[in-house]
Amino acid sequence: MKIAVLVLLLVIGMYFIGIAGYRHVSLTNTWQAYDCNDVCLNNLLAENEDIHTIVKVRYLGVGALDIRYKHYRILSDPFYTSHGIWDVLTASSLKSDQHQIAKVLGPPRQNVDAVIVGHGHYDHIADLPALKGYLKADARILGSPTSLNMIHSVFPNSTFIPIPAESLDRQWNYIADGWIRMKGVPSEHAPQLLSINLIQGEVHNPSDRPPESAFQWKQGANINWVIDFLDGSYSNSDERVTANNILKRIFLQTSAADFPIGLPTLTDQKNFDLAIIAAASFDNADHYPAGLIKQLQPQTLMYCHWENFFQPWWNQPTPLPLLNMDKLLRTSHQADKGMAVLVPLPGSWLAL
Ligand SMILES: [Zn+2]
């Protein structure tokens, strides 16, 4: 009954959003999306002196990223198959499209070292069960217990690194033969619509098959990530890593939250080369993103989760309905005038 009321509210809300959505937000009139294809990436790499310390980040839409460092590869929030709003609201089975996945990730070559998941909503995880052919035999999946319980039947137990509440903002997890480390930071999820946070809840036990409908993918805990790219191979208990050993540092937040929730505690002086944060629902979170920007002071800020994911977003993305991009970008520049701010087209590369 409760879900039925929520669905009704959502349908009504989407109806109005559909009318108001595209008029005042334009990709071209007031702001430019960042576009960097493979050729552009090669030019960026050619300019760079030390190819071995470069971190490459490719935006794939919503919270999905493809991050490369040396020969290692990390994916975040795997979601590449678009599902129409009607299929989502009517709790239809959301099938992964292997053709679309291959278009986005390339053919499956078992070369992914790790997958990180910010929370369990379908638009952050639903294509993960379809990624078996992409993961190395010793790959790791990091996420909340809820996220991992939902996909438990698909991968061997040894794949999972659950990040329980008590280890958040404490423990570094070393992956990619110890060349990359990441720390989960406790965060929250701003309401999507009319102050309602849809599809909350936890999954406490391993499921015997992955969820099918959007309503079965439960949110669970929300996790932000600090990702450090290191100058050598280190291990989990290693105390030797100092700011000097961290070549590049990225902050990732794939759902908006009231500031200062989601802010990492860091004792070293290493700065953030890049912060990737969610645009969606920014207006429903207090002091977001200004508080975060002032605190993190990243060299570059990149917005993810900005495009309308209820339609295929890969070729002709449009901003999410009701997302006031002008206000978001204005607020971002006011918070830090020296920082580069990017709204990437899906498929765009960035080189750090
Ligand atoms: Zn969500």
C-alpha cells in the first residue's frame, strides 16, 4: 500500500516534471558540456610527460566511471542500460543490455580489478550482475552490506569486500596489487522528489538471485569514496603511505547529501586532484555542493548523475528534469573561483 502511494506521487510528480523539464535547461545556450573522445584523450596523453603516473577517468553516465591507472581498471556504480520511466514505475523486470554494456565498456576481457558501489539503487548497480565477463578472477567488489547481499548469488564470496558502518572513514582497502587504495566514507541520499527518499531499506541476508525491479534494489548505506593512486605497491596494514606516496587523489560522491555529511576525515596534506560529485537532487541537500567544494578544494570538479537516465543517455544526453544546471554551476563557481568545473558528456575522458 505504502509503495502504491509512493508510485502514485511519483507518477504525478513526473507528469509535471515532464512538462516543465526541458524548457529552461539547455546544453548549449547557457553552459557547455565537456566532451573528450578517444582522439582527445590521446592528445591529452601526448602532452603529458610522465605517462606512468597518469590516471584516466571516463564518465559513463549517472554514477558510472571507468578509471584506469597503469594496467589496472576500476568501475564505479555500474549502470549502462536505460529503462523508461514506465518500466521503472510499474516494477517491470529491468534486464541488462549486453550490447549496450559492450558499447560502453568494450568487449568483456576480464580486465577489471575492482568495482565500487555508492548505494544500492538500481541506477547505481543494476548492471553489475551482467559484468561477470569483465571482472578478473581475483577482482573485488566494494560496497555496503546491502549492495553486496543483493548480488551475492552472482559472484564468488571471495569477490566481496563489504564496507560495514564501523569501518567507514577508517579503513583503507588496498586493491590492484596494492597500487590503489580506497576508503569508504559514510554519506546519505538527498530526497529525489517532494522531500521523499524513494526505495530506502536494507537487505540483511545474501539473496539467492539479484533483484529484478527498481523497487527491489534497496538503497542500503550510502558510501562516498576517497581513491588514492600510489607510487608503489602497498598492503592493507601498511603504515608507510604518506602524502608523498600518493600521486593522485580522487573524491567520489554519487548521491547528494546535506553538508557536512559525507566529508572524509584525512590527516595527511594531500590535496584532491579531482572531485566527482552528483548533480541530481543537489537542491534538496543543505549547503551542497558549496560546503563540499570549500572544504575539499579540488583542482577539478566534475559533475556526474546530471543527465536524464530515463532515456538512452549515451548519444544525446539532456539534463535531468527539474535539475537547475545554471544554479548548480553558478553556486559551484562562487564556492571556488579558481576550480575547473566540468559537466562531461557520457563517454568523455579526463586525464589527471
Ligand atoms: Zn539513489
